[in-house]
Amino acid sequence: MLDITEYDIRKIYELGKMSFEDIINDPEASFYFAKYIKQDRFPEGEEAISKSAEFSYLYAVLLGERFLAGEEAISKDPYASYNYAEDIIEGPFPLGEEAISKRAGLSFWYAMKIIKGPFPLGEEAIRQDPYWSQEYDEFLETLSEEDIYIEVD
């Protein structure tokens, strides 16, 4: 059973005023149609959903699995990329690492919780923030030599 809030009711009402064509061409409307009306995958709206980082991530959460068509959009957004790695993939999301690396806090959490080791790509952002830099150094000190590796091309 859905836990429906006032916000949800407004979204359902808005969907009722839209044509099906409008719904399948709008990422937000397609996501909410999948969530509230179908309560499942909504293939007709996936192309629109895949253009939005936010709704691609939320759609993956709804499905309980990766949404491959939306990964390119997700990879452009640091928060969607981090959350996708943590909640959906439950591991590294290489496609989103460039976006994640732009945010000090996300880079720290990605290193600690997702890759469980150094995150060289995010170190520039981390080093620009004294708080996250100290947290990162403390985290690195907890790692054994086996946890630290360097990829060689």
C-alpha cells in the first residue's frame, strides 16, 4: 500500500489533467505516473525519464534496480550519482565519479562508504575544504596497505 501525502495527491491530480502524450514526454509526469498509477515500470515514459538525473534516480529507486537508460543523465549530477551508487548499485558508479569529485563532502563519503579506499579523483575538492580534508586524512589513516591501491594504465 502506498503512503500518500498531500503532495502526492496534488501530483496525482495534476496527472489527471494531462494527456497521455504529455505525460510520456515529461520526465516528472512519467515518473509520477509510474509511481502512483502503474506502481511499476512505465516503458512508455522511460525515454523522458532518462533525460532527468533526478527522476532517473527516483525511477531506479521505484524499480529497485539499475535504470541503465538514465545512467548518462544521473552521471551529470553529483548528488544523483552518489545516491545511485549507494542506494541502487551498492558499489562504485564510475560514470558518475567525475560529477561526484566536484563536491568535497560527496567525495569523502564516496571514498569511505562506496569504494572504501582513496578516491584520487575527488581529492582536489576535498583538499579545498579544511573540514573534509581532515576527515579524509583520518579515514585514510584507518586503511591498511591492502586497502590502498593505485590503478596503472
